[in-house]
Amino acid sequence: MRKTIAGLLAGASLMTIGAISAQAQELTILWAEWDPANYLQELVNEYQAETGVAVTVETVPWPDFQTKAFTEFNAQGSAYDLVVGDSQWLGAGSLNGHYVDLTEFINANNLAEVMAPATMQYYSEYPGGSGTYWSVPLEGDALGWTYRKDWFEDPAEMEAFKAKYGYDLGVPQDFKQLIDIAEFFHRPDENRYGAAIYSQNQGDAIVMGVENSVFAYGGSFGDYESFQVTGLLNSPESIEALEDYRKLFTFGPPGWGNSFFAEVNTAVAQGQVAMGMNFFAFFPALVNEATNPHAANMGFFANPPGPRGDDFAALGGQGISLVSYSQNQEEAMKFLEWFIKEETQERWAELGGYTAHGAILESEKFRTATPFNEAFFQTMFKVRDFWALPEYAELLTEAADAFYPYVVNGEGDAKTTLDTLATTWVDTLQAAGYPAQ
């Protein structure tokens, strides 16, 4: 039987969490190993100072994160009280009984209105459109772009670009301009390249990159409510987007066939590329002179619209969920109540976490706090996500295996690639009992 917060709070008000337990408890949060997890540990240290409840953020390297989490879940282990899980885990986490239903908590605190709408839709709600929620948005994230302002603003480069393309060199106003700029700066003889994008065939790397283009071009990975795939995944818009993602890849540095977030930042820091696509969570390193000698020359922009004006970006980030096997669920709920307070969300943003709190995102203070926050603000109101079904991992692997040969090796063509993947996905979804077509 599905647990709800009503039982967890045992009659306590949903709006006012009861007094702290006489005997302080400990809570453990599982997350991946990256800078935002360090920021979260700083934040929860303040919670401990306030409440006496010790909170540890246990981290696991990204390649092992999902395996570690679901091994513990499937064993119904109580090692973790909360998990900051990927949005695509919602299906498996909820339907398999690993997550506690947080719908009452979400509704009581009006989080559907407080948080940016897309973050509630993709980090918290499952099934889509059901009004049932399984997490609180914690780390907002999405794919954005960085660029070399000094290259873009060089008078000689500006003149040459205008002569070749017929418009002014600047932050790309659409995806076609982005491709033009990548082509313009691609000069292998000078060890200068146009763009660094995701290409790795592990995890969600190349799939996230392709999503960024497909969504901007008005394409789709399928209808997540009707389970229609054919005609959407392989639509003319999706085909054009995949073709242009392949074109962008050809303007990358040499040996670029196994690249993800670390490789993108390295290429930028080494001064190799005019532009780099990456999660916003990795942009702080690019404005730090200790990790990027070109920090003073970095600019940032949101994923540009596609050729027909569709304006979307691929979602990253995670929500925090209460693990149903935790032995400290009441204490964990008190922590969530503290975490969603506006003052806590402001502090989270100050420490370097990407809040999903709508009013904070829209505030001038947040938007001007870093060189990339304005682009992040613009992005978080136009994001879309991948399938969040229990079969997520299988669908993801099938997509990566389909995209990689075409994007990286130039094998086949975009239409055949997407036609074949559409057939594969329909078979996978139907085998799992969905009315896919």
C-alpha cells in the first residue's frame, strides 16, 4: 500500500512541523558526486546548527549513482533517508514503492505554484498530468551554452563574419546562426574549433545533446501520455534537428567522439572552442580563474530557438525524494519543510545550488548574481524532459546506441536512424504493456 505523508506526520499539521525530537536523529541523503552535492552539505550543516539533527550528503560517482541507488532500493535497505534522484527515476521510484507519495505535502505548501512549473512537472509529478508528486525540486538544471566573448567581439572577426554570412556576429538568435558561428570559428590549422557538444555513448550524454536540438526544432521524443512515438520521434522536424546536431559535431575538436560535461569544460578552459554546450551546474568552474584561464572572457546564453521559432531546451537537474524504507521518515519530513522555506531557497542559491523557486529565479538579485544566472532563468521556463517510465534505462540505452553511429561516425542518415529507433521504442514500450504506436 502506498505510503503518504499523512501517516508520516501522525496528525501533525502539514503547515507547521512539530517540535524537534528530544533526541536528535541523523539523516543521510544520497546524491551524485559533483559540486552541487558539496553545496548541499554546506546547506545542511546550517540545518544541523539550527536543529541538532545531523545530515550527511553521501555521494557516489555519476557512472555508479543509479546502480548504487537502485541496488539499495531493490533490497529495501534503510541506508538512505532521502535521495536526490534524476527526474527519469520517477516512474521506477514510485511504481516500485521506493518513494513516499508527497502529494499532500506539495499541495499543502502550494509548491505547484511556488516552484517553476516545469520543475514540478518533470522533477516531481508522475504519471504526467496526474497531480501526484514524489519529490520536491532541489537542483534545477538544463543544457545551456558558453562562448568566448573576446572572439565574438574581435573587430576583425566581426567584419569577416558579416562579410561571409550577411549578419552581425553575436549571441546566436536561433540554432541556424549557432551552426554558422561554429562553422566560422572552426579552424583546425589554428587549433581553434567551433563548438564542443556531447557525444559520449554512456549514460545520457549524447541523448541529452540530441534532445537539445530536437526540442528546439519543434521535434519530439514521443507523447508521454498517449505513448505515440511513430511520427513524432521520426518527424521531419526531428530528422532536421538530428542532421544539424551531426553537423555541429563535425565542428568539434579532434577525437571528440567520447565527450561529456568534463570534456566540454576542458576544451573551453584550454581555449580550443568558440562555444560549449553543458549543464548549467558545470558553468561555475568556467568563471573561476583557478580552473579556467579564460574566465574573464566567458559569456553564456540559453539554448536558442530552432528555425521555426520553437524555443525549448533539454532538462537536467533533480528532485529530492523520501525513501520509503527510511526509518527516519518523520524527521526527514521536517527537513523537507525547512528546505522549501523561501529563506532556505535563497541561501541554497547563494551557496551555488540552482533553486527551482519561481520568485527567486525571477528576482533581479538572482539573475545578476553570476554571469550565467540570466541564461539559467530563461532556460528553466522552457525545458522538456526524457521518458520518466520504469523502462527509462532501456529506452535511454536504445537511443544512445542509435544516435552514436550517425552523429559521431556519420553512418547512415538521420531519417533511417530515427525510423529504426521509433520501431525499437514501440517494441520496447509494447513489451512493457504500454499502448505505444
